[in-house]
Amino acid sequence: DAGLVIAPVKLEVEYKSKTLTAQVEPDGTITFDGRSYPSPSSAGAAAVQRQSCNGWAFWSYRDQNGQLKFLDALRQALEK
């Protein structure tokens, strides 16, 4: 809603020598492996097959310069 990124936004992470990808949808949900999740943390937990995960520190996105940044950087920008 703040206009920091325009959905859909591809998310990625290196986990156990694999690149996992997800996507932030226009409605704010996260799609991972064909399923929709209400938060980055629930999508991250599904990705690592655990009950919980700090999705904000797990997932990264590419900024306008193509550099990977943690999703949490967007959340911190909103708090300023």
C-alpha cells in the first residue's frame, strides 16, 4: 500500500543448496509452491517444513538495481 514495491514481487532464498522462490501477490498474500499464505513467515515455515519461521529475515527480493535485500528492509522503510 505504501508504494515501495509494485506487486507481484518475486521472493527468493537459498536453502539447503536450492533456490526457493515465492511471490508477493497484489492482495499481499505470498504464493509458494502453488499455495497461498497470509504472511512471509507462514510461507517461510512451509518452505522449510517447520512450524515457524521469521519470513521477514528469510525471504529476499531484488531491488531496482537487481541487488538482493531482505524483505525486512521494506518493513523497516515503512516504519520510518
